[in-house]
Amino acid sequence: MTYPVFTIVIAWALFADAPTRRASMASGLIVLAAIIAGSPASVPIEHMPLLVMSLAAPFGFGFGICVLVYKLSQIAPLARIASVSLGSVLGLAPLVLSSEVAELLPGDRTDWLLIVGIGLVTALVPQLIYTVCSPVIGASQTAVVGSVELPTMFAVGFLAFGEAITAPQAIACALVLGAVAITKSRKARTVSTVLAKSPKQ
């Protein structure tokens, strides 16, 4: 959940898109929410290097957002989805190649329907919306708004699985929603506007 900070820093360092005060405040709120919800203090001290190494994931996600916003905005949305998904395919390829075919294929028709549903509802449609809207609202706001996944996960856990929402989780949700509200723009930005204001490279 720390990827908004990485997104803002990468956008500033590589694409000369200086963060606004609102974006900086929002990213700080989200990091605070992640600390409250994730309780990193509960991680044993000998595992702290692994916790630090795990920051490679939000760094990569933040970098991906910046590339999507600043470099892929003129590519067709479906082509953008394909290019972004290529990394996942390459990353999972060793696992797929080393597994038995029976372990990868669904067992019956119900499982196939679930896979199709997951592919459409949780992958294709959200990714299509994401790739179309990201260049319009900019990298910082994309990262902050995307952090609404944290309260969404808590809500799904509560509604679908009866998981109780703890006080720290409720506070984290409030902080994330506050961050989203802070970064809400009065008008849409286009990546061409951002690039027009940035120095030529």
C-alpha cells in the first residue's frame, strides 16, 4: 500500500511531474493507513530485511503506473492491458511450466465458469477502466485512488466472509478515503498537459 509514495517520487524524478501538496499529504495518509492496518511492528526483528525487500513490489507497481501514464497513453487500451500483463505472464511462466497439466486445468464446468467470471469481473473490466482513466487523471491521483482497494478488501471480507473489521482497520479505511477525497481534482488532467509543462528531454 506504499506504492503512491513511490509513484509520486518516480513521476517527479523521471518525468518532471512535481507532486502537489495534496498528493503528498494523501500519500502520507495512505502510508499511515498501511502501518496501522499492517502492524509492521509485529514483524520479528530478524525478518525486517524481508520486510524491506518487500518494498520492491510497491516500487514496481509505482513504476508501472508512471510508465502507463507517461509512455503508453497513446497506445490502444487493449494493447496497454496486454503490455502490462506481459510481465505477469513472464513471471508466472516458470511456475506454469514446472506444474502438471492436471494441476492447472479446472476440474469441472462450474470451475470453468468461475474462472471466466473472475477473468472478466476482476481482471479485464477493471484493467480496461484503469488503463483508460490513468492517463486522464495522472500518476499521483491514479495511485491514491487505487489505494481504495484496502477498504474494499475489508468490506468484501466483512460482507462475503463475515470477517470482523477491527478498530485499526476502520481507522485505516478512514485515512484512505480521506486521502482519496484530498486528491480529488476539480478538472481532469491529460498526460499531454503534464508533458507540455515538463522540460524537454
